[in-house]
Amino acid sequence: MTQSDAVLAVGIESVRIAVPAARSLHRRGIAVDFATIGAAEKRVRSRAVRATYGLPNCATSQPEFASALLKLVEKHRYSAVLPLSDRALVAVGPIDAALRERTTLMCPPPHIVDRVLDKSQTVALARGCGVRVPESYVVRDLAELDAMRSSLKFPLIAKGKSRHHLVGFKVAYFRTFDDLRGRSAADPAFLPNVLLQEYVGGDGLLFAVLMDRGSALSVFQHRRLTELPASGGVGVSYISEPPDPAITAQALAILRAVEWNGMCCVEFRHDRVTGDLWLLEVNGRNWGALTSALACGLDLPFYHWQLTRGIEPAIPATYPSGVRVRWLAGDVARLRGIFNGSGTKGLTKFSKWRETLRFVADFDARIHIAPWSASDPLPAIYELWYAVRGPRWRTLA
């Protein structure tokens, strides 16, 4: 049996990531199947998806998951396997060699993937490139925290230290030492699994990059306009910008230090008033704002697939700036969080009146709605239904 051109996308945690990637390939005649790897992942109905398979939970049944995934790949002879989430990148790591014997794995090998999954490694590599990173602290227990009290710079944020161990939140904010100590004392597993960082203000500035053996085939810059939760987290709306040469150079320096190959997204925090720039993280997978690049004519998932087949992609030399994309389900969840207080626990105050006006004004025909498609409406309807039903932003993000 010969290998087909079908792709198996693994890890369907986010509709807004999985569906645009599937559509990109489907438009080019490449069949896409989905595989779920955890209890929280649900079947996504989309015209771009041929079939969905439920694999054993990769977190609780890794041997069974590995066996089932290998059997699925052998049965359908997929030309490629595409891990779509951090959890999927972690899950395929132990069977990386076995998968590469059977198909093309659309991610780097585990030792390189770990450089972006482990934030401590990312921070060290960035500093080695001369890229500015917020002051970061690794604290193992309360005794170490108490000893470091005078050296900690508040306000601080906490985020998962490694994506090998998910902590259940994107970012937690702490204005004072007592706030941080109280949280740490209440949860003994908190400190060992988080990276503490100095809080830095500004916009989220993202660089979507397609790397090929140290060369950047495509660089796309876009800026976050709003986030979910409103106090800081994942992006809700974006605007495309021309790549800033100086900032682009820093993004590429990090990716070359990591030795990344394929699609990646480098996220900075940028203060437009002072010009200050800090690296926040590197996403070694398809990212939530993928629709932003697609709306500008950059078909990155397809270009990535072409590279895996030894085909040189024809990538536009430029793209339009000022193109806005809005994730509507996330915006609904963001507004709800502002009204009930769950999304404003950070360091910025939000006016309910102004946010409501902004929410309504963004129903503008010039703004792309993600992941809406008139020919494939069900994924967007699915997301919006759950956003309207309740505060589900953690599963939506």
C-alpha cells in the first residue's frame, strides 16, 4: 500500500488553531484527519476534516496512546503527522523515532522541542543571543521564596515552567510578596511548577516564522489589540504590521539558537511609547492567531507541508499591513470576564462601558472573524455556542 497525501493532525485542544490549519491543507486537496488525545478534546465538525479518531489519553495512558497512534499511522499511511498543541508535542516525543520510520513528523526532534517547551531553556538561549527577557526566578519551595523576598521585583507574574507539566492557567498576577506567599502556601505544587517573572507592560507583538535549516522563508508580524482574559493571556484581536527589521533580527536569532525547523511563533511584549521589548515565549506549534497570517495571504501550514515533501514553497514577498482579525468566541468570553470580574485580576483596570462599545464597534465588515467561514460555518458556531453558554475561556483558548 502506497503512502497517501493525507495528514493526521494530533491534539485538538483549540478549534481556532486546529480548523484553520486543516482548511489550509484541505484547500490544496490534502485530506486531513484529526486525532484527539485527551478527555477534554471533543469532535470538531468541519468540512476540512475527513475523519476524527479518539486516541487514549496521552497523560494517563501513554503506552496505550503510543500504540494506538502508531497503529493509526500504519493503517492509513499518512504522509505526515502534525502535532497541533503543546500536549501533542510532549506526547509524540517518546515515539519520535518510531513515527519517523513510518511517516513525516511535522515538528523538530524532542531535544529541540524541549528548548521551547521548557521556559528556563528558552530564557537561557535568549539571553545568550542578547535578547532581553523579563527578570525570571525559579523557586522550589517556601523556604527559598522567603530567602529571596528582598530580591523579587513586584509586580510579578507566574506561568507554567514547562509545558511537560500543565498548571491549569495561562498567567497568574501578584502585586505583593504576601499575595504570592499566600498562593504558594495554599498549594504546595504551585512553586515547583511555575516560572516567576517580572511584570512588563506593553502590547503582545508576535512573529510567525517558517524556518528552513536556519533560514527564514517567511516572517509575519502582528500585534495584539485585546487579550483573554483582559488582564493578559491569549490574543483576541490582532492587526498585521510590516516586519520591524531590528525586532525580526532578535526573533530569528532566538530560533537559530534553538535550531528550530518549520513553523514557529515568537512572542514579545512591546512598549510602543518607550520602545522597550522583552521576549515572552516561543510557541513551537501552530498558534492561536494563525488566522491572522492566513487573512494576509500567507498559507503557512501548506508551505510547511510542502517543505516536508521537498517542495520549495512559492511564498509572497510582502503582505498587507493593517489587516485586522477578531476571535469572536474569545471576545465574548473576554467581555463576560470584565463584567463578572474574573478577567480583570491583573494590573490594569477596564471600563465596562468602553469595553462594551469596543465590542460592538468591532462588528465591522473589514475585520475578519476567526474561525468563521461561510462555506464551513460549524466550527465557529460551535465555539460561539460554548462562549455564550458560560465562562469557558480556558478550554476555548
